[in-house]
Amino acid sequence: MKTTKTILLLIISFFALLIGCSDDDSVDVDSVPEFESLLEEISSLPGQTLTFQGVFSDLAGIETINIKYEDWFLDKTIIKTDSLYTEYVLSYDFLVPAEAELNSVHTIPITIGNSGGVTNTRNVVVTLNQDISSPIVTIDSPANSSTVLIGDGDEITLSFTVTDDELSEVIIESSLVNETIAVTENTYSYSNAFDITSPDTYTFTITASDASGNTTIETVSVNVFNELLFDVMYITDVTTDEALNSDIFGIPFATAASEVVGEDGYVFKAKYYAPEANTEVRFLPQKTSFAPYAFGANPDVAGELALGTDATVNPIVLPEIGYYEVTMDLNAQAYAITPYTPTDDVYDQVYILGRGVFTEDSSTCISNVDGSNQCWHFNSGQPFEADSNSPYLWTIDVTVDDQPDDEGENGFILNANPSGWSPFWRVDNADDPEATVPGGGANYVFPDSALGGEYTFIFDTHLNRISAIPR
């Protein structure tokens, strides 16, 4: 009996072992992993990050995804053995080598495998020709913020040109016109004249798009009046439209409009420093051009205001070096100049602080105390040079560029204390500064177009005026 039991036990153990071994064997897989979707064409650039994207599926489970391209030392394998993915969503970022050739084409295989070792491969074609440049919109007329009078018709002529490697669409929006224009050329020019019958401010918004989806938006506004009066007025000593527009900010200088009833729109007052004897200035009601109106002096009648249409109008002359109050009155067609002496505080030294501002000696990110990296700090301020004729006037030559090995915004503020923040100045408008604000204002951040340029900064602590002029 004992022998029989032993034999039965051995038989049962044998079958248990047989069943156990059968359970350990891998299940046969007859499915093939599928590419449900795959971004098969990618446009990028050397040094840019591209993203491989796709959705893969397999009932047996996606186990591996391999992206391999030896030319770029790319061999990425994603292994998923911890859980069964019957569907897998791929989003893998890769930095294209900076030394890769522009406009070159690269075929990169993506191989997916399931739990049974079955694989499937598809190719992604990467072309290094991505268009990241936005269209350029050049507005020829009207001058922004210009003023025109209602006359016999065609008071406003909108004229502009758009350029890009592959334009797609131009949209023009205003109360006068709304047009959407499909464009296939590299250059598109537009011109249209408008008959205006109602005084108002008319704004045109121009949106240009290219085939890659890059977009540029430009706006231009025109003030239309029944008579000659203005919302704003500027004063300047430059004589060309180029000089009005080549600065980063500060030219021309804003004036103060009279708030007296009956004078608003007609009387403007400017405080101005004449850096040399016989400095010539003109008034402009538009910021970027001498047209269509420029005001100066009648050379034959003292104190009489002259109206011109460009920079050839005779200037108002400030006879001596120093500060003046210059007033113009459109009603009376007159101007007046009055010299004065400021009485506000004089500073021993002023400094420029920030990031991305370089002088011959140092950077506004290098501490004057210990040489460490310290952007946007009074310890790293670079000193202006005092003017020999005015204790309020300061000048510094700088190069504006991106700060290396440091992340942040390139910009500046001003102060007069190497050991603390006060006193300090920031700008009145971070987008388009016209003045400095003592103890307040907003930080100014340089536009990308200013980076790499060399400029002279001129700061007047009495007038609270800052300008940045190419040198």
C-alpha cells in the first residue's frame, strides 16, 4: 500500500511539474505593432529642438521604441516592461546638432517592437529648412500719428510693402477698409487712397502671414481734423527721418500740451537743453517723420511760427548753451524762447544698471565689489561721464547685447548711488519710453533688434530725459 501511494505521489508531482513548465513558456505572439499615426515630415533648423510624435498600438503590448540616427549620435530606446501598453503615445524632444548643415535632409528610422519581439519600422524625414522669420511690413504712408486736414479728397493714402520668403496672406483692418488678400509672391505692395469726411483718428492694422504660420502685425494711425490742432507735439534738433527713427528711444522729445480751455490742441511747451550755441530745433506733430507737418520760425518776422511739410522749414534757433522753455501757439502762429537755470538736485555721479549693457571696461552684470556675476544690481553699475557745461547732463557709450552664461532679460535702470538703490530712475513706458521717472516707472527691456548695436546714452536728470542713439 505504501508503495502504491508513493507511485501515485510521483505521478501527481510529474503532472504538476509538467503543467508548471507549460505555464512558464511565453505565449506565442502573431500581431505586428502598428503606427496609428506618425509625424513623418519635420522641418527644423541646426541648433533647434524638434519633436518626434506618433501613436503606436499592439494587442500584445508595445514594449520598445527605438529612434536611431548615427550621423547625429542619436540612439534612443524607450523600454516599457513594467506594464502592458496596447497603445503608446510618443513625444520625444531632440536637439539638432548646431553643426548640422542648413537645408540638409535626414531620414531617421523609428522602430517599434511588441512583447513577442516583433518589430515594425517607419522613417521620419527631417529637413533643416524651418522658416522662423516673420514677414517684414514696411509702411510708406501715412506717417504714424500724423495729422491731416479734411480737404478735397484722398486725405489718407495707405501704402505699404510686405516681404517674406513665402507669403501667404495679408489682412488690412480699419473703419475705412477690411480686406483679406491671398498672396503667393515673395513681395506684396498695397496702395489705396481714402476720402475722409469726418474728423477722427483712423487706425489701420496690417497683419501679414507666411506659409509657415509666422505673423507680423503693424499698426499706423492718422489724426484727421477740420482745422490745424494736435493731440501731441514733439521737439527735435535732428534733421532727417532716418535720425528720427534710428534711435532705440528718446528722439524726438515730447512736449507738454496746454490744459487751459481754448489752448488745448494749439499750445505746447517744451523744456529743452541746447548743447551748443545756435542749436536749431523744430516742432513735429508726428513722431517718425517731418511730413506732413513741421513747424519752425519765419526768418523774416521775429517770433512768428512757420508751417512746413518737411525738414526744410526754417528752424527756431536757441542762441546760447543752456536750458530753454520753448512755447508754440498755433492759434497765434507764434513761438517764444525763454532761457532759465534749473534749481533741482545735482548728483555727483549717475550709473546704468541692468543686463546686456557693456562698456569698454566692464558689464552691468559684473560686480564692482568682488567681480562676481550680479545683474540688475547697484553693485554692478557703470558710470556715466559728466557734461562739462551742465551738471544735470550725463553721457555713456555702450554696446547692447545678450549677456553670456546668464538667463534673463536685457535691459536697464539708472541710479545715483553705488551703495544702494536710491535715488533711481526708470522709464515712463516700457514699450516706448519718452521720459524717466524718479523713484518709479518701469524697467526697460531692449528689443531684439537693438542687440549687437553700439549706442550713446544721454541722460538729463533735470529734464528726466533719456535717449539711446546709434554711434
